Amino acid sequence: MTKTFGEYEPPKPISKAEREARKAFRQVDAEKAMSEHALAEKAFSQNRERLKAERLAREAAAGPVPKKQPKAKKK
């Protein structure tokens, strides 16, 4: 049966078994997403720490940074 524009068809009720299956799949998907997020966060943190250590080593090797001289005012 083809619906015409503007015709409303209420959603079909789902069975208890289908609700339980959807709930189980949602839980599995949520756990997977959380573990992926944790892995990405850990990798980001490790990379940030590595880059920080490299930057500090470069700065230590370069010595102190000279202070900038203030610009002379034009008259």
C-alpha cells in the first residue's frame, strides 16, 4: 500500500524479544565505543608527553632565550 503525502502511519509495536535484543546490542556498542575512546585518549596522552619531552630537550640544548629589545618610539 502506497502512502499519499501527509498520511500518517503509527509505528508498529516491537516485541519484548526485539526490545531485549536491541538493548543488548546497544550495551555492546556502548562498551566498544568507550574502549575505543579510552584507547584514543591514551594514545593522545602518550604522544603529547613524548612531544613535550622532545620540546623540553630542544629548549635545554638551545640555552636560554634572549629577551627582546623594546622598539624605539618614533618622534
